[in-house]
Amino acid sequence: EPGAPAPAAELLAGPPVQLGHNSRPCEMRRDEDEEKWRCFASRADAARAFGISPACVSELIQGEAPPEMQMRFWARDLTGEDLAGKIFEDVSVAVDPPRSWSTAPRPCEMRCVGGNALWRCFASMADAGRAFGIDGANVSALVRGRASQGLHARFEARVLSAEDLAGAVFENVPADPLVAPVDLSAGPPAAGLRPRAAPAPARKPARKPARARAPALANTMRPCLMRRTGDATTFRCFMSRDDAGRAFGITDNNVGQVIRGEASRKLMASFEARDMSAEERAGAVFETVDESPADWAQCAACDRWRVLPDGVVAASLPDTWTCRDIDVSCEKMECSVGEAYCECHAPGWDREVVVVSPEGVVLKTYCSPRGAGEDYDMTPGQVVRAIREMRLGGSRNVLRYASDWADEARRRRDLEA
């Protein structure tokens, strides 16, 4: 029958055939089933039977799988005499045969670590992520054993195998709105451009003219729970990461990093935060966080506007006030967003962003990922992911951190010299 797995006897007969990694016969078992090795005509079949990817099967065979996977499964190749008399299992039911392994929605189950939490079944990793308040990519990382220590300490996740799918009842999780991808090659969209307010003609320190705040973005507007580490009280509910950040004196980007387990050690030791699941949002009472207006002052040396620290009033400053009075260099660029909530106002900030053409020409500079996101209608997180790609070439402009690009440009000049 076309497409059916070949019997072991047929693989032994005839001239040797060079098989691809995913087509090699193998046997596999779960760690708790010490005597129950199951034989498969290919690593792809074994992956479908146990609900993992063929790449994970290969890593298990080669001894390169993460410790979390090695504690769950055992796998080994079948070669030569090992094939004699073996009967391969017929794994004919894939999760979604018309699609590739990487793009098919993969049913999975997930639960919180600790206590007697029950496994919850979902039709896809994206659904599981929304239910537990994390990204679908983080769920996939948990399944592969490649998530951060913070996520592994909070959640467990695994893919449902073909056997587990029989009779499984999936939870219905409402979908969140998607953010459309943005092409940087065409420059900032017209809707994303916001004209800068003209500064006051006099140099006398004064409050900067107010500007309309940008529309709320998907990531920053996710309801979340947050508290200080060691706080015996319950988590505090906030309508957005922006509100949580203002309540605890950090940026909404920092809140997102704490939620994803990617924040600095100092932040991870100071705060606990997570997105609210669909169940937790129902009937939740959110805190109202009043945003006190920040005072701005214009430097008498560089004419740039700066946000004043808490407790400093612009009206009390002399006409000779400069950036140095608040330990800021006049070489630091002015805020591209023109709002006090931008992360560029943080002490020691040096993460300016540049747009670089395929020819290596800097087309525009922004104060921060948020500043670049304002022009390109992207969230700060999307800008950071675009920066991490670090690709230069082709016909598209790319985003880079200004300091990283300056170092790379210097190295290129040294090589050419």
C-alpha cells in the first residue's frame, strides 16, 4: 500500500539505503515504562505517537535533549540485526496531516506547578498560552524543555499524543486580537507619524506642551496581576501593564519582562507578575492608578527638554538650568515620544535605536524601542524582537541598537583599512 511503513524484513533486504534522520527506524518508551519499548519505522512516527517533534526524538537518541525531556523519554535507533523480527506500530493519525509539524495547531495540556492542579486540555498552544496568561511560544518552549527557569518553576506543559487525543475535551478560550506585521522598508506609515510640538521660545524652564498620548497597544493593555516578592497580601489587579508599572514605579516594559521571566535579577527578586487568564478577568476589580503629570524643563546649553525627577518643580529652577543638574549628558537625544512614560528617561539609559538601510546608512535615530514603535506602529516588544534578528542585507531596512551598530560599523572600517 502506498505510504504505509515498510516491514522490518524489507528494510534488511536489498542494497543499503541512505535514510534521512526523520526516516530512520527507532524504538522509544516513556521513562516510567522500563520494559515497554515501542518500535517505529521512522522518528517522525515516534514523534507523532508520543506527542513531541521529530527533532526532539533525534536529540533524545543523540543524548542532546534538555534534562526535562530526558527525564520523560528514552529513544534509540534500530540498525542491522536489531531490525530482525521487529514489528513497527502503524501511526497513521497525525495531529493535522495537511499541514507541516511546525505550523499545525498542536493539542496540548498544561497546569500550574505545585499543589494538586489538574491538567487542562487545549486545542492549540496558543489557546493554552491565553488561558494561563503567557505567549504560545512560551508554551512551546515549556513542551520542548527550553523555557526559562522562571517559567519552568510556574508551569508544566506537554503535547497530547495520538492516544491521548481519543476522548479529549478541549477548553474554549476566547481569542485575543492579533497585531499585523509591519514592513520597515516603506518607512513610517502616515498614521503612525505624530508631529512634535514646538518648544517654547524662551529658555525659562517650564512644563513641556502636552501631547496626545498614543493609542493603547496590545501588549501593554493586557490585564495583569502583580505584587512585591515576599508580600503576604494577594496579587493586585491592574487593567494594563502600564498601570501596574506606574503603581510599582517601573516601566510597562519591565512588567512584561517580569511576566515572561526575562527581567534582570534585581527585578525578578523584587516583583512577581503574571497576565490574567480569561477566567480571572471575569468579575475582577481593577485598581485605578492616577497618572500624575511630570514636570519638564528645557536645558539652557543644548535646548533639549528633559523630564524632571520626582520632587523637582520646574517653576523653582533658574534660567541657567542644564541637563547636568539632573546627571544627564547634553549628548543624550531628546525623547522621541515626548511623554514621561517613555523608558528613555530612566537613569543611565543607553538603548537608542537606529534604522539602518541595506547599504549600512543610518536613516533615523530614536530614543528607545518605544520611540521607534511610535513611528512604525509596533509595540516595544516587537521592536526588541526585530532588533534581535540582527540581519543586514537584501532590500529591507532593519532596526538596531545604536551602540551595537556603532561597534559593528567600527569593526567593518577596521577590516577595510
